[in-house]
Amino acid sequence: MSSGNGDQGGARTLTPQREAILQVIRESENHMTASEIFEAARRVLPSISYATVYNSLKYLKEAGLVHEISFGNGASRYDRETERHDHAICTSCGKLADFDLTVTKELVRAAVRKTRFKPESLHLTLRGLCPDCRE
Amino acid sequence: MSSGNGDQGGARTLTPQREAILQVIRESENHMTASEIFEAARRVLPSISYATVYNSLKYLKEAGLVHEISFGNGASRYDRETERHDHAICTSCGKLADFDLTVTKELVRAAVRKTRFKPESLHLTLRGLCPDCRE
DNA sequence: ACCCTAATTTAGAATTATTCTAATTCCAGG
DNA sequence: CCTGGAATTAGAATAATTCTAAATTAGGGT
């Protein structure tokens, strides 16, 4: 809650638990839920707790190392924050896919003009039928 | 149950409950959670149940009458599906704002090319600091 | 009219998802 | 060593959502 956190007295960094969770997310092929992450992390750190998973995810999010996405159904999912990218979600089977479009500066500028937000990132979400469902 | 209701029955229709929920969403200024919708709907249909809210929201979503959005924190939110529009979310206070950019056909085409999805809609999400938080 | 059937609503239980609490551990500095 | 703060843990508590089973509704046939 305190603002302006300093680095006094041995500031905590990437603890083993946080590192394990980050590792799990980075090694995963797909977007994992917190409970999937918990199961995977527990295989390398058997004593890890659920709360630590959520705490660590929060920490890693704030550190910009992972990214949280959620799309209505079920639990939030997490992916490695490689770089800005976009998501496509199948309205039939719920499958999620990543893709990447170069978001033009003009697009960001236009969004900022409409919202007066100080921009951090702009993401696209494509809703539609995935290749498997489009038949 | 209430007596003397309309002409609903054994086929997929806009039942009084669904209509009430749609009304609530359409009359609301902001994006409501399911529990807020439940509270509001109950004021006009006191016997309505939580399950019906969720069932109706699902129905209305599939009918394209309402739209569900969720952004990691807390519950899903619902807004009237007026027309395609975009969302801005404040990374500091969580505030959600609507805006609208003309999504160019080229952008959709490019997204389709990358994902091979059959497109239904393309939404933009701007993350950043809202006017109140940007100081 | 009267029964049959299918869709829907209802109440509440059950299941998930996430956050909170309190006790404990770990580590760096004095 | 001792102390204090951050992190972890287990499990309880809360919140969000889905499920179940019984009751209700009305349309369509007979």
C-alpha cells in the first residue's frame, strides 16, 4: 500500500517460489489458469501454497513479467509477457490463440484522443470461429 | 409465481425474466456485474433467481443482445450490445470506459490472415491511466 | 378440453476462483 | 544473537458461477 517502495534493507526480489512460477509460465505452451500453475509449480516446489501462487502472479504482473487475460468464461489465464500481442477467441469452443499485429501509432493516438487516457498498451481482440469450428 | 403474465411458454423466446434483465442492462449507465443485475432485476421481478440471471445472460449473449466483458479483476460485466465498440481500462483504479474507433477493414483482414478465424468482431482494449489517475 | 412434452424458472446446494488471516519462516542489519 | 519486515504456508472465508431437481408454463396434438 505504501507508495514509493524503496530498496532499503535487502529488498526482496525474485524468490524461489516466484521464480518457479515464472518458469512454469514460460515453459508452458498454452495459457494456464492459476490452478494449473499451482499444480505445475507444486511438482518442483511441493510445499508451495495456493496463496503464494496468487501472490506471486500479482507480483509478476506488476513487475511486467507475466500478463493476465480473461474472457468471461472460467478463470483468468496467464501468459509470459514477451511483447505486446493480440488475442483471438473462438466464440464456439472458447479456444484462445495469440497473434500479433503491428498496432500503428495512429491507432494509439486515436484511442488516446477519444479516451484521454495515458496509454500503456493497446490490444486487439478478435472474436470469431476458429479454424476447427468454422466448418 | 406471478399471475397473469404474457405470452411466454414452451419455445425459445424473450421471457419476462429475460426481458427484465435486458431492460436493466439497457437502462444502466455503467457496466454491471451479475450480482448488480440480480439486485436490479429483483426490484421488478421479486421472485427472480440467481440462476435465471445467469441463464438469461447466457441467452441474451447468444442472441447478441448483450455483451460480456471481463478484465481479470472480479466478476464479469455486461453491457448492452449497441454496436461494436472498444474499451479502455485504467491500470491504476480499474475504471472502465467505452470508446469507439472505426476499425478499418484492413485491420480485420490482417487479423484474419494471421489467425485464420472466421471473424465476428474486432475489439480494441486500451490499457493505461485514466484522466483522474494520470496526474 | 386434456394430456404430453419441452423450455424455463426457482431455490438452494455444489463447485470454482480468489482473497484473507494468522502463524511461521527466512534473511539482512544492528 | 536479536529484531523487524517481507514472504510463505495452510486453511478459512468470500465471491462468482454452475449444477440439480422439482415445479411451472404454455404449445401442440389427440
